[in-house]
Amino acid sequence: MLSPSEADELIAQHLTCLPIESLPLAQCAGAVLRENVYAERDQPPFDRVTMDGIALDSRAVSEGARRLRVQALQAAGDPPLTLVGRDHCIEVMTGTALPAGCDTVVPVERITLRGREAELAQDLSVEPDQNVHHRASDTRQGNLLLAAGTRLGPPEIAIAAGAGMARIRVSSQPMLAVISTGNELVEPGEPILPHQIRRSNAYAIAAGLRLHGFQRVADDHIADDAAELRRRLKFHLETHDLLVLSGGVSMGKLDLVPKVLEELGVRCVFHKVAQRPGKPLWFGIAGSGAAVLGLPGNPVSTAVCVSRYVLPALAASQGQTPSRPERMALGAPVTSDLPLTLFLPIRIQIDDWGRSWAMPAPTHGSGDFTALAGTDGFVELPPGPHPYPKGFVTRMFRW
């Protein structure tokens, strides 16, 4: 069987990059940038006042002046005025351009206005450049601000807007289909018999996808019937970029998914990974280029495989720059006798010194999805048998 890292490599090798579309900036939150963004001009584009107060020539104060005549008021967005003389000052607002002839700003809290005069506080010392954000001190015109492959969150959207980008080239949203299989599954809210179970995996998968910014998510449920599977899967392969299936990929007589996919021309890239939970994971590529990830039907297996494989695969297909794996230390010892990679649910706990620990939160098996409530994700422990002491540092994946 493959190791998880080998499965990663095969998925990355076979996924095709999604096409590019140009969207209005307001529609780009969560999208992956597919062009570089450069500074439209210096930032700030002028010497910017950072406090409400008065702008003046600091030499006037060094020469003994404590009272200055107020020449005018300059608000943010006004063209910069020119100081008429050192014995004058100009009232300024935060964000305005520093008036010509001025080199410093005294905050309003440190002055007393009497009519057209501003009196400086007696204990106030004034130096050049106080409360002035100098032009190009953040970045210069033409500098690279955002590189292609960046996922656009609120700060990145603000940067693009500041660079004058009304539209941005981003990866298209993939068309995704979440498909559960099995005769035993019953929708929430529908009458249920003692021998049936609720259809929960599909809701968890769709929630994970939408939580990470994927909105084009179709939903389907197919019974354990080869003809019906063939008909419905054929439709989804023709209309979607990625199918995420839950159930039907193990070795039972009614685990029909692999055979049906093969009949539909989907080439199996791998089946089974040396891991627990999630060992029966199936991955294949259709002739159309659509990808299929078949997840085991047990709920904990499904949840783990979504975070460990589905979400990273989608990020790669969007051209997103790979992020460094998150690592965390175990907060308690763990012993595993498995010759497989172990995915262990955890809760993040912060100690009195501000250190984060991955506290083990084991389930009663891969069907015990109720035990996942309140967990933050899972850690990946290498194949055993091994004792893993408190402090053992390993990869962590968040839900």
C-alpha cells in the first residue's frame, strides 16, 4: 500500500489546474490569485499626517516659538497647502498630505487653540518627522505586492484595491459533487427505521468544502445499485471537476463504486493507503479530466480524508502556493501498535506559558463521529509500533 505522502504525490501529479477567470474585486474573497499584483504608486503616495493636530516647521520651536498663528485648515483629501512662514502653522487631519514647508505634526492634545493662535504645551519637545508617515516608506511604485498563488483574504483584497485593481484574474471555482452511497442512509428529518442510519457524511463533506471557500457544491445520494450508480456517476463525471464519494469503496459485495467507475472509463490511480482511519481511499481520473476521490464510508474516516487529501488537492488545482505544514507537539503520550500511519483527533490546549499542545481525543473507532465534537483536527503519527511521548512534534491538520 501507498504511504500518505506517496498518495499526496500521485494526486498532485494527476490533477489538472483549473482555468482562470477575471472577476470584479468584490467577488474575489477566498479565491486564488492567478496574476501578480504590483504597487500602482508609492505607498503612502505622499508624506502622510498620522495625527489630528497642527503641521509646522520644527525650526520655529527650536528657535523659541511657543505660539503660532493658524494659517488655515487642511482636511484629508485636500490638496496640500504651503506654509507662509515659520511663525504660522496649519491645522491638519489624520490622513492628509503634509503641507509644503512643514516637517512635523503636533497632536491636538498637546496644543491649546485661542482664536487664530495655537499654543504649544510647555513641556512639549518638537523634532522633525514626528507623526509623519513618509512617502514610499511602505512600498515603492512597481514593487510586487501579491504573488500569483496567494489566497485572497481581507488583507489581500485591501492590498489589491489599494493597487487600483477593479478586476482580478483568479482561479475558477471548481464544480464539485458530493455523493453518498448506501441503502441504509436516511435524510435528516425523514422517518427512520431501527436498522437504518442518518445520512451525515455528505453534510460534513459539503460543510468542509464551503468552510474553505468552495461554493459550487452539488449533492447526491445513490443506492447500492450498479445500474443506478452507472447512470448517475456518468452524469456527474460529465458535469463536474471533482467527485467526492462517501462509501462503497471497500471490499464488500455491495462496494460497487470502483467497478462502476472502471466501467465508465475512470482510471484507478491508487486504491488503499497505509493509514488508519481511511485505509480504503480510492483515487482515479476520468478521460474528461474529472477527478474522483472515493472516501471510506465510516464518518471519522471521511472527515480525516477530507482534511488530509481533498482540501489540499483542491488548493493545488487552483494554483495556490503550498503552505508549510502545521506542526504541533503532543500534549500527552500516545502508544500505537499499528504498522500504519495513525490519524489521531486532537484538541488544541494552551498552557500557562502560551504554548499550544495537541491533546489526544481518541474515538471509539472510525464510526464514532460524535467524539469529534469540539476537536480542532488531527495529528499524523508515523507507522508503529511506537510510543510517542509528550512533546513529540508532528504534522497537524485542522478540520
